[in-house]
Amino acid sequence: MRSIAEEIERLIEIELEIKPIREEGWTSGQWVALDYGDVIIHVFDEESRDYYDLEHLWNAAPAQHTEHTR
């Protein structure tokens, strides 16, 4: 799980030249959150993913679309 999060962070830095605004969960060994402002990446182990059930939470939220220029 940690290796996956590290690789995601590395590739985003290489491809998009940005670093996360904030990072959480590295010490727990169960989940990592990488906050890039407009995008938050969650990497969970299976037990934590079932517990937090973010898919259900996000599916219930209304969609908002914004224009993003880079």
C-alpha cells in the first residue's frame, strides 16, 4: 500500500510537476491520503477501504463541475 502511494506521488510529480498540498496516513500502514487541492487520492488496505466506504460517500454527493486551466 505504501509503495503504491509513493509511486503515485512520484509519477504525479514527474508528469505534472506538482507535489501534494498535504499528506496523511503514512505512519498507519493502512491508508494514505494525498491532497492535491482539486484532487485527493486515497490509498487504502482492504479492511480500511471497507470501513470508510468512500465510494458510497462520494456517490451520494452532488457533482460540481468547474473549469480548470493550467
